[in-house]
Amino acid sequence: MKIRMHRHDDDKIELQMTPMIDIVFQLLIFFVMTFKIVVQEGDFNIKMPLAAQSSAPPIDDTVPPMKLRLTANAAGDLTGIRLNDRGFTNFEELHQHIIGIVGSDQPSFRESAEIEIDSDYQLRYEYVVAAITSVSGYRTPEDDVVKLIERIRFSPPKKAAGS
């Protein structure tokens, strides 16, 4: 058996930088990809009730549920617009009626307002978009956006009895 003698003076420990840099970059990519932006604390949108006086009755600030019915003929053209029990000839009349119900200066009415759009199966999509546009809001001449009804639901479309 042959024993080698090592001299410790000649052995030089050398650190390899390439694997260290690789690990640092992998950690950096991991933390960047898993970073989640948290909403700032204290940023709450809370509407506190006003101080109620005992002599005044509570104000009902909810808008009754609304159902918009759009009917179509076989070609897909719009034949009727009905909101609850009232009929309209065009979407501008509907828009003015919604402004009258919800109001443009009372945000509490707008927040509780909800509309359900029920349309015939064959109705062309452009009329549904026009209905959404007429009930959801408008732009003022100063280019401000006024929201009317933000919560819009759709009932499932029904196929016509003849098709």
C-alpha cells in the first residue's frame, strides 16, 4: 500500500461563482413570480347610515327589481321593449325612464338598482347591446361618466314556440 503525502500548503480552495449566481437568479425569479400585491389596509368603501331622527320614518332607498323584456320577430328584428309593465317605442325613451327611476344624483339608488334582461332567442345581439347601453349609464357633455344601473342579469334565452 502506497501512502501519498499531501501538502496542505499547495491546496487552494476556489469558490465557483457560476452556480451561486444561478441560484440567486432562480430565487429572484421565484420571488418575483409569487409576489402578490395586497390592497392597502384601511381602503374601505363603507357607506355609514345617517343619524336617524326618531320622528322621521326610515327612507326606503332601494329600487324595486326591474325586468326588461325584449321581443323579436323571426328575422331577429326588435318588435317590443317592455320594462315591468310599461312599453317603450325606442331605447331613448327607456333611457329617460331609467334616469327618472334611478336618478342621476342619488348614488344609493344606483347601487341597489338591478335589472334583468329577458330577450327572445332569435333577437339580434345589437339590440341587447343597445338595451345595456340605455340602462347602464351615459356621458355628460363635460365627458363625465354617469352610472345608472351597474348590476345587470340575463335570463336564459327562450326558443320561440314555432322553431
